[in-house]
Amino acid sequence: MNSKGQRRFRLPASYGGLIRYFEDYKSKIELKPDHVIFFTVLLILVVLFLHFYG
């Protein structure tokens, strides 16, 4: 414990510079799988349209 009585979390030495990511991180942008599929199909259609008519 440090001087303020708080516990410090220490990683084992075997981690050797690896970054520790926390599971409680929440992204500012969240997409549903349906939206990703929709935008992917839309992008494919736009590319095909531009290929044939552009």
C-alpha cells in the first residue's frame, strides 16, 4: 500500500511492456451488425453503379 492507504495494482513482470486494456471501456460510436451489413451492401452497390455508369 502507498502512503494514502490505497492499493496499487501491479502486473507481473512477465508482461514486459504489453498494454493492458480495460473491459469497462465504452466506445463513443456503437454500430449494430445490421447497420454494418447495410452500409457494406450500399457501398458495393455504389461502386458497381459508378463502375458501369461513371
